[in-house]
Amino acid sequence: MANIRLTLCLIALIQLACSEPPVETTFERVDKIASEFVHGYYSQFPEEVYEVGYPDSPLHRFGDHSEAALAAWDARIDDWLTQLDQIDVGELAGAPAAITYVFARERMQVLVDKRICHNDLWNVSPTWTGWQFMLASTLAVQPVGDDEERGAALSRAADIARFLNVEVSNLRRGVDEGYVAAQSNVDAVVEQVTSLIETPVESSPFFSPATRSDNDAFIAEYRDVIESGVYPAMTAYRDFLRSDYPGRDTIGVSANPDGDACYAASARYWSSMSINPAEIHRLGLSEMARIQSEMLLLAQESFGTDNVEALLEELRTNPEYTFANEQAVLDFVSDAVKRSRVAVHSWFGNVPDADVVVIPSPAYKKDSGGGFYSAGSADGSRPGTIQIGTYNPTTISKAGIESLTFHEGYPGHHLQVSIALLNDSLHPILRYMFVSGSAEGWGLYSEHIAEEMGLYSSPVTLFGKLSDEAWRAARLVVEPGIHVMGWTRDQAIDYMMQHSAVGRDKASAEIDRYTAVPGQATSYLIGSLEIQRIRAHAETALGEQFDIRQFHDRILANGGVALPMLGTAIDAWIAEVQATKL
């Protein structure tokens, strides 16, 4: 009997081996390619995961940015694009896979187009794209709950020295090939890294995993890794920049090889819209004129003055309009978060129950100011985080803090990111990747609709909203100015201060940011204006059938997709609503 059963099993195995493998459907191919891409991206660049919460990236190391590793990564993207181009897109019509396909292909193509910049060869960045921000932010969410996680944390901390050695190697190669960072950014990064070096180990942002553990052996071993490995590596990096690196005097990327083409590709990468630098500059001037008119009207009605520039200076410097201490800043932000969290239910149908916390920026980021949102985890074990710059609070105006809060929290990034993150029916590429034009465009649109929602607490904060909008319009003027029109750093700083309530420290940090990350800052207003245009189109098409809650839910339903995809989604929604009337 046993022999009969064995014979039958062997026959079954032979039949299985000889049978044709199941045919992979077009939907499955798209899903597979997109999955490989998103997983490959966060395996290649795990130091970016802290911002989006992707759960399956390596925890024991940072990314390999060496020439060979990046060439291999580029080859993988080329292969995925080839596979996508072989797909009959007609078979995807009307299916969720169509959204996955379009978004995956768009993200891959802009990465290919932006290769002309060779960012890895001149990435000396005093903002969030700098290693000092990314690595510290990653370690701030590094899990240390068990022996395996603590071992990964030790390995990752030990990997910082290798990472920084590669950064120096890339910068040396960049100098040889003509790709050099602006000296103003070099100076800013030297100051930041010096601050990190001078910070006691126990207070260092790189020591965060140890501060969240009660395992004495782990804490001692981790301290040794930081002291013996990380600090010497940071010192070597800082000394290289300070003594051996020839930063360029001009701040525009046009000074690098193919700089003009790099700026155009970067603007397209960040916004997902094809707008040339001259058009961006003209749009900024036009929007600035509109916003200045609105600021003048509010200045007259609420402050009894026609002098907008003097009012901006008053809001920057008068203690009545600034903060007494750091806690006052944090309390002001927390109050705005609480109000907005209640109000969003009248404007959105889908409001996930996702926690968010407000924290001050760490000391080494003291000059960066502003705010920054980091996603929580999909399982709810880690809340979303709004990080607020609180350095020198007597120079921080109350005028712009509420608009910043609505941008980063509700109805802005926290709501936007949580809707995608907690929707496990979405493909991972839609949950964990985004386009700045739609993500930051939504953040700025959130500042705009917060006025409709009645969230601004006073004419001061409402004026701050207009000031921040002017600041975003100024970016459209200034960014092409510095990158393709030859503006100087001082010229750009002066323009920012003349047209918004930001102080010189903040304006200087902003220009350093635009210098380090060409194109990104223009995506805010470009995206917001496109969302407003799409909404106006829907309101006109639907009339009394227009429902603001449904509109907002459709805009956010698929995550931070490319802006043209939002227009397509709303056109489909309009058709659905109109069909119900027939």
C-alpha cells in the first residue's frame, strides 16, 4: 500500500513538473515591477525611510552611494522601464493597476532624466537632503526592542563611517569632473557638523537608539561605536570640507556641467509638471502681485496701515508678535493641531484615527527653522511627528506658525500621509512614495483651505498665511533666479525678506536650501495652484452636485501621485457624479 502511495505521489510530481507554468497576467506584471521598484528604492536608500515609514527596508545599514552601486541601481531602473514599456496599457483601462503603472513609470522616468545632475557628486546640503539630517532622523526611529533589533542598531551606527567615507570619495570625484557645491552651503554644513562633533555623545542625535534602551551592555557598546567610529568619521568629513574642498562662489546649479538642463529636469522631478524656468519665474511674479494686493487689503482693514513692508517688519520684531520661549512655540502649535483635528471632519469623509505629536527640532538643526513632518508607522506603533524649529523664539513671528501647523498636520501632511499609509488596499508604491508637487502642493493648499475652515485665530495669523503664500511665490521668483538667471545669494535673501515676514536667519537658510535642492521649493505653489485649478473645474462642472468632502477624499485617495494623475482622477469622479443625475 505504501508503494502504491509513493508511486502516485511520484506521478503527481512528474505531472506538476511537466505542466505549463501559470501565465502571468498584465495586472500581476505591473504589480510585480512596481513592488520590485519601491522595495529596491528603499533598500538602496534606506536613510529616506524615516520620512515615509516603509516597513521592509534594511535596519542594519545605510545606503551604498558608491559609483558602482549607483550604476547598478541605474541599470535596474532601466530594466524596469523596459519591462513597463512592453506592457499593453490598454489592458489596464479602468483597473487599479493602471494607477500603479502610470505612477511607477513616471517616477522611474524622472529619476532617469535627473541623472544629468549627478547630485551624488556635489551633495553638500545643510537641509534635509544632507546626510547629517537623514542619518540622525533614521536613528531617531531605529527600533531597539529586542536583541536582534539592538544588534541591527549597532551595525547601522558602525556603518556611518563607511557612509561618510563614500560621501568624501564622491565629492572628490565631483571636483575632478567639475561638479561642486556652493561655498555658502559648504560653510553651513561645516558649522552643522562642527556642532555635532562638539555635542557630548549622550546628547548627540546619533545616540538616540541608546537613549531608548535600558540594556546596559547595549548602551555601553553603542556609546563605544559612536565615540570610536562616528565622531572620527564626522571630523574627517568636516576637515575635508574645511581644508580641501573648493566650493564654488556662484550659488546656481548652472555653474555645474549641464546645469541649465539639470535645473529643468529637477523642477520636473519635484513638481511632475513640465514648466520651463522662465515660466516658473513669470508665474512667481504674477502670484506675488496677487498676494501683495490681498496683503495690502488685510493690512488696511485689520492693522490700519498701507505700508505692508513696515507691517512685515513689525510682525518679525515686535515682542507682541513673537514668542517668549520654546515652550510657548510648542504650545501654540499644539493648540492649532487640536483645533484643526476637530474641524477636518466637516471637510473630509475619510479621517483616519492616527496619532501625531509635536516636538522641537534638535539642537544641530537650530538654524534650519520651519517645520518638518515624518510619517508614523502603518501599525500605529509610532505616531506621526511634526518637528518645529524653536531656536531663538523671540525672533519667531506668531504670524506664520498656524499656517505652518496646518501644512504639516491637519488638514496637511499628517492627514494626507495617514490616508495612504493606513490603506492597505493600495499598492505599496502609492503608500510609500510620493511626488513633491502633489504632497507639498497639498500642504500649501491646506494652508489655503484652513481659512475657509475658519482655523486662523486672529488677523495676525491670517496675515501670516498670506505672508507664507508670498514666501512660496517668492520661491518661484528666486529659484530660477539663482539657478539659471545669475542671482546672488544676497539678492535672493533680500527679495525673500521684502515680500514675506521671514527674518534674515530664516531667509538665509531658505536660500541655502534652494541652492542644495534645485527645483523642490517651486513644487509647493505649482502643486497648490494645480489643485485649486482642478477644484474650480469640478465646482463648475458639477454645480450644486459638488461635494467638498468627496472632492478632498478623491484627491487624497491614491496618495501623493503626479499632479496630472489628480486631474484624471477628478475627471473620472465628475463623470460618476454626473451619471447619477441621468
